Amino acid sequence: MTLMTDMSTPTTALRFATGDTSLGPVLVATSGRGVCAILMGDDADALAHDLRRRFPKARLIEGDAQAEALAARVAGAIEAPSRGLDLPLDIGGTAFQRRVWEALREIPAGTTASYAEVARWIGAPGAARAVARACAANPVAVAVPCHRVVGSDGALSGYRWGAGRKRALLAREGAA
């Protein structure tokens, strides 16, 4: 996982495209260094608006062939998680968030971990709530699989992209 470039500069270009999944549209955006956003929702236009809000000074380029292929690849991984999704990432975040996100990428498909377990893995055993906040700030759905993190009792807790999507993703992976 690489660190995000300064997306606030006016010369930054992001290429993006949307793909269709049975869970709704998915928008995938990439910088020259890697994927910087994977957004899930109910409406492709709303996802594009969210991307513009996240990167207000970036020049957005919609729908070139490379972005379309990447969106199709992500959509395919959502539909069939056994395909895997190993992408170069260009995401920011605090040092703590990046530690959490790196740990989440180590959770195998078909398994879950609690927020407290993730906190222990990264050497911050009392930081389960901070882990939950890092999951909520995750800009790349499924590439950083925060859907695999559950409550200490195994219950599905909140999910930035919707509890129904979390449940469906886990079911597809065989974890629910």
C-alpha cells in the first residue's frame, strides 16, 4: 500500500469509472500511483459526486479504457470474492489508519476478526474504537476488507457502505 499523493493540487488527475454489481454500482478511481477510491452505493451519479467532494481540486477523467477495465475487475471480485483483489493502492490516512488498513488486508476471505483483535494485532490493544473509526474512514471498499471486521461477539456492526452490503459480502466469502 502506498501513501497518497497530494490530491489537493489542481494538476492531479484521477481516472474513474463505475461498474454494476448485484449490490449496486461501484466506482473505482485511480491516480498515477494506484487505486485511491472504491466507493459503493445505490446511485452512480451520487458516487461520482462523492468522488468530486473527496478530491475537489483533482481533474477527474471519466471512463477511459483502463478505468473501465479496473471497475470491471473490482465488480467481478465483489460478485465472486474467490477471484481475489490485489491492487496497488494510493491512499492517505493517518499512520494509525494505515496500520489498521494494512492489517485488514491480511484477513483472509471467508474469515472475520473483531475490532479488538485487529487492535491487538497492530500493537494497540485498547484501541478497538479507533480501529472502528479507521474502518469507517476506509476509502477503498473491498480492497481494504473492512467488511471482515465484526464486533467481539461476532455480530455485524456498522459498515460505511451499508450493513446489507457487509452481510452480502461476508456471505459470498463464506464467512456469514
